Amino acid sequence: MEKKLIEGFAHVRYERPQHSQEKMIQRAEQFYQEMDQRRTVREFDPRPVPIEIVEKIILTASTAPSGAHKQPWTFCLISNPAIKKKIRDAAEEEEKISYSSRMPDNWKTDLKPLGTTWEKPFLEEAPYLIVVFKQSYGMENGEKVQHYYVNESVGIACGFLIAAIHQAGLVAVTHTPSPMNFLSEILARPFNEKPYLLIPVGYAKAETYVPDIHRKPLDEIIKKF
């Protein structure tokens, strides 16, 4: 790989295979068709998933761009049943309060077609939980290191993560119990890390059904200038 110094910093030559426009259109269409099959799934088959698959999924998420390339994320991978139970118990405690008093009626009405409740059995049934933490700042040799665009960076990484889960043939549900501070306590994370997203991952249970809902067509989401 060709390298050179630019303004005193090492750079490497960017190289990727070049495709014809016809091939690029085909690849874009294939990827869209694959991702359009992605659905949120809350019913998991308990059979184990090889950890190598999930590790590659997390590595893929880590290829996301980030502010000043600080990579302000930590991915906690949980398979221990006792820890999963602690997380479920704590999440359901918060969700009970949310459904009974925090959430306005219109929110609960919008959720009815999706069949969600305060009960979250998937937090124990899924073979893995991935808890994504955002690093508000870094630590090097006991000193704080500033991070930039943390929410945006971690959000993009989570998008890569979800796409990689689907591409691998697994399913997931994005879960954001509020508040999520209990995740920091259960997983003993440092003060500079805050929970961002909780994602159960695994195989879909046989005979799984998902809501009959549809995505907006292109002409509703794009504005050309």
C-alpha cells in the first residue's frame, strides 16, 4: 500500500475496485432489496449464535465515521444469563413506570399496532445483548481527551451495526428504556460512558410474525435540488 506524508502526517493511498455504472446500479439495488427485508423482531430462537459472527458485526459497526476519528463508542456484548436477567428486571421496572405514567396517551396509541408492552422477555431470550455506550470524552494516561459529535458518531455506528446484523442473517430489536442508567451500574462502566442503545440479537423464532406496516416511498422522503 502506497504511503506518503501530507503536512507532516502519514497518509495511505485510497484504493477500491472500480465498477461500471451498470454494476454500481446493480449493487445498489441488491443492497437496497436486502435491507428492505430488515424488520424489527421481538421473538428470538434461543439457539446459540457463534460468537465470531457477532464479533464481526461489532467490527463492522466500528468502521463508521466519527468526529476527528475519536471512535467514541464501547460495545458491551452480553451472553451471561444472570446478567441478562438483571438487565431485563431493571428495564421492565422502568418500562412499567413509563407505560403507566411517563408516556402520553398518543404515544401509547401509536405503539398499539406494534404490539409493544412493558414486558421485555426478549432481553433474556435473545442469545446476545449488545449494549452500545457513548464515550462523552476519552481517557489516556489519566487525562481527559475531548470527543466531538459524539451522539452523531455513535448513531451512525449503530446504523452500521443494525445493517451488519441483518446482513449476517440475524435479527434485532432496538430498545431504549428510559432512563438507562441502570445499564452503567450493572455493567460497571466508567463515568465517561453513557448508555446509548440496547440491542438484543439472535435468530428469529420459527413462525414469527411482524406488524404489517410499510415504509414511505422514495418520493415522500427525497427532495432534489
